[in-house]
Amino acid sequence: MSDTPKATYNRVMLKISGEALMGDQGFGLHPPTVERIAREVKSVHDMGVEICMVIGGGNIFRGLQGSAQGMERTTADYMGMLATVMNALAVQSALEAEGIHTRVISAITMNEVAEPYIRRRAVRHLEKKRVCIFAAGTGNPYFTTDTAATLRASEMSCEAIFKGTKVDGVYDKDPIKHADAKRYETVSYDDVLAKRLGVMDASAIALARDNNLPIIVFSLDEPGGFKGILAGEGTYTRVQG
Ligand code: UDP
């Protein structure tokens, strides 16, 4: 398409939290919100960008919450991982309704609903322009989907992780509570860790740092925001070395 700008990246990882799928409901899945996100992904896919996705599970279940209520931690974490599979299937369905070919690839084998994770196979899907949705986190308890996104982005040789949030970057304090909060244009991995800027959990940041993988924090609530950044526009924060 002639009006489609050239993308500044060839292969990216989009990480969104489970909560991004729940709209204003406070729990679960809000289909119009899932469809909106699918359209955002489609607009980037239309630019020819190869897209990996990791979706959290916090809209359904978080291991830490379960363990705080007396559940054994690892069992609770496995429940959290299963929640991410439900979200992945919801996003797959919405993307396919937009005409995009996708694969849900699970770190926990469940062949009836998702492919098992085989790195070379996933790379091949990306080369064929299928959106790969990596589900069930890393497959291990005590981790988060931020770490899963960083791990899979490294394995898939993504050029950056795009972390979609409610705000357009990383601020020195919570911009929702403080009118004078300042957004960083760029921030180092070490500053994110030292100042506890809450971009991603510490394991994910450390893994991104060790693999020199930039993290672009941007607002997923901004219509056209994901595409805009891929076209070299918009506001965001880049976490880098
Ligand atoms: N989880 C896990 N290992 C992983 C990824 C996720 O045990 O590699 C569990 C963990 O209990 C976590 C839950 O899955 O609380 C949901 O993931 P996350 O909290 O990262 O979701 P988000 O906050 O992004 O919605």
C-alpha cells in the first residue's frame, strides 16, 4: 500500500499485560478492547513487520495473589500461566478475524490448543509473516510474562520489545498521580533497576540488558500509537544500554 510508511524495525516483540484486555471491567476479557488491540497489531503487520506477542494473565489470575490467599505458590503460578493461554487464544481469534495468520505457541505442552515451543519452527512462522503469540510464559513458576517476552524476543532475534502500557513512556514518578512527572526520552537499564522505575520486573530488565535488547515503552491506549512508533513518530521512552 502506497500510504503505508516504511517501518523502522523488521521484527519486534509486543508485550501487553493481561489487564490491557479487560477494558474498564476490572476482570477478564472485554471483546471490543481485544478487537481494538488486534487492529493496532494489524496496522503494524500491514507494514511488513514480523510480530511476536506475549500477553500476560493478570486480568484472570496472578500467582502472587493466589499464594497470598494461602495457595501453594508454584501451583498458583501454573494457574497464572494457564490464564495467559486463554488470553493468547482470545487475541488469536481477534487477529484471525482481521485476516491475519497466527500461531499460539505454548511453553506448556497442550497440543490440542496450541503448538509446543520449537524455536526454529517459530522463526519459520515469523518469516512467513504469521504473528506468533507466545503463551504460558516461560513455562516456569517464579517468573513473569515480562521475562517471557524478553526471553522469546532474544531467541527470535527481535530488534526491540514494545511494551504497551497505559502511559506513553517511563516517568520519574507516577504521571497519573503527579502532574509534574517527567517522561524520559531514553533511560538506561541500570537506572531502571537502581531507581525502581517499574518498567518491567528486575529479571526481565537484566535479561534485556545482557542481550542488549531495547525496550520501547509506549501507550497502547493511543489509537495508531503502535504503528506511529514503528514509522518513527510518536512519544515513548526507549530503555537501552
Ligand atoms: N507466570 C509464571 N511464569 C512465567 C510467566 C507467568 O509463573 O514465566 C505466572 C505468574 O503467576 C504470573 C501470571 O503467570 O503472575 C500472569 O503473568 P503476569 O503477572 O506476568 O501477567 P501480566 O501482569 O503481564 O498481566
